[in-house]
Amino acid sequence: MTDARIEIPRLSRRHVLQGGTAVLALAALGGRAFAQANNNGWERFEPVRKLIGETKPLTNGLSIELPLVSEDGSSVPLVVRAERPMAEGDYVRSIHLFATRNPSPEIAEFEFTPRAGRAQVETRVRLNESQTVIAVARTNKDAVLVAAREIRITQSGCLARTDTYESANAMQTRVRVAEKAQSGSPVEVLTLINHPMETGLREGADGKLLPQRIIRAFEVTFDGQPVFKATLHRSIAANPYLRFFVVPAASGTLAFTWTEDTGRTAEHKANIAVG
């Protein structure tokens, strides 16, 4: 494995229930946190309407996993998954994530190629308050899928304090991927970069807003061929974490590039032997 020290944040029963607090909150919500797609507001959300245009979206085949309640909105685990083919002629091209009540609605855009094998991403997000998170997927044939999930936030995450980008650990990367794989089988890839993802919404000691400074782009190639790409916004949690997949047809090298909105970059490489 490449740098096996990376922590693997997984959705767990603790995340989903958050103890007795979540049970009480769920009762107060009347079970609304289980709502998945059909009637929880995406039709009236302008960024989604602008993205899909006149296309009539499907409301099945795309899912979002979130805890019902999060006591800390600064780092909320999220999984988005499209149950669709990932063949050369029929695949999920992109997934867009939105937070309906964040200061900026965009969370991230993920771009896939058939080399990804699965249209699935796990990450951690910042959520300002209780709200609906919406995902929109588009296939290479221009089919559109929509899903939505409600979540209750007890403490806002957009103004949370963290280390600054002057930290000595800033831009350090960690990657975990199997060194051996079977041809045609999806391989899990986990990545993390140390970065505060300064939102531009937080005041410094002088009372002035600190400038936004975030990891804006993340790209992955396998022997020079594109696999996966992410455009990140300030609603991605500090120390951006991404879990996704790659399907190697033969032995080769995965190359990772993170790009800050200042133009500063970080890179990493990992070899996979296919047997």
C-alpha cells in the first residue's frame, strides 16, 4: 500500500445516529431526514434548475448518504453514488453536489471516465445549518438523475476555525491504493491533502475577513489517461478527503494533482501491478 497511515473516514452507526441526540432530533423532524429524492425542494432550487435546463430528470439510480443529524457541521461525511453502467459508450459523466442553505450552494463537481469503474465518491463537507443536500448526475448520453437528502445540523460548519495555510503541514498529501489488482476490477483509492480550505467568511484578529484560499481542483490520471477529476468549492471540509475508484486494464501509474486557487500545486504517484 502507498502510505497506509492515511485515516479512512467511514460512515458508521455513530455517524448515522449520533446517540440519543439524533433519536430525539429525528422524532422532532417526523422522519423527514429519510427523504431521498422526490419532493424535497430540488425542483424549486435555482442552481439545479439552471444546471438541468428543460431535461426531465430521473429520481432513481442516484443516492446520497449522510447522517440524519450532525453535531458538527464543519466536517460531515457524505457518499454520493450513481447505480449506472460505466462502459465506454454509456457512463456517468459528472455528479454535482449542492447545499441549499450554505452561503454558496456549490459543494463540488466530480467528473468521471469509464476508467473509474464506479460513479461513486466519498468526501466530507461543511454545512452551515439544517438543510437539503442535492446531487445531480449527468450521463454521456445526457440523461439526468437527481437525488436529495435532508440533514439536521446542530453547530454551523462554515465559520469553524482551523489551522491556517501558513502551517508547515499545508499541501502535504496522503494516498492509499492497493499495489496489486485484477484486470477489469475496481480498485479503491483514498486521498487526503492537508489544507484548511479557508472559506473567505471568517474574520481574522483585525476583524477583517480572511481571504478565501482553497484547493480548487483535483485530477487523477492512469498512465496519462484521465480517470477522475474534482472541482471543489468552499463547502468541502478542511483537509479535503476523497474516496473513489479506478479500473486498471494493465499495470501502470496513477498520478494525482491538487491545485490551490493561488495556482500552487501538490503531486503524488502510485504504481498498480495488474496480475
